[in-house]
Amino acid sequence: MHDYKKLNVWNDSIELVSEIYKITKDFPSVEKFGLTNQINRCAVSIPSNIAEGSGRNTNGEFIHFLGYACGSCNELETQLIIANKLNYVEEIVLNILTEKLNAIQKMIYKLIKSLK
């Protein structure tokens, strides 16, 4: 069992969730149950899967949930690209968030490597 609260990747992904919520609050109300909800849930999924995996019995199980977190990073990036195409997210904001997502994914991959 790992203390997920001490993991930089978990802390960084929590910060990302906060940023995502600030951005999506300005999305059109018509997107409340569409893209806004999807983006927020996806962002929350990243630290949630890290936390859930850390509480599992084996490193193999932890790695499995870290894989879900990586998948959520890709999904979130895709949704942000869509939001940019719909003019809900500015290009510069998209680039900043994409960099943060890439950094989080690199940390996840390093953590996976350390668990093997």
C-alpha cells in the first residue's frame, strides 16, 4: 500500500482538476450535461485512479489503475481539443493544459517503471 497523498503525480493531478473546473465553469450552459460534465469527470478520474490503485494489494494492481489514469489523460486532452475547436478554450490555455497533462503522464510512466 502506498501513500498516494505523498505522490507528486497525485498532487499535480489534483491541481489540474482545480484548473479544469475553473475553465469549464465558463462553458455555455448548454454544455452543462455534455462536454462540461465529461471534461470534469475525466479530470477527476486521473487522481482518483492513482488513489484507488495505491490502496490495492499488489504493485500489479496499482500499475493497472495507473494505466487507467494515463488513459484519462489522453481522453481529457482529446476533450480539451474539442472544446478548443468549439471556441470554449483558447489555444494558449489548451497548450498550457496539454503540457501539464504530458508532465503528469510522464510521472505516471516513471511510477509504473519504479513499481515493476
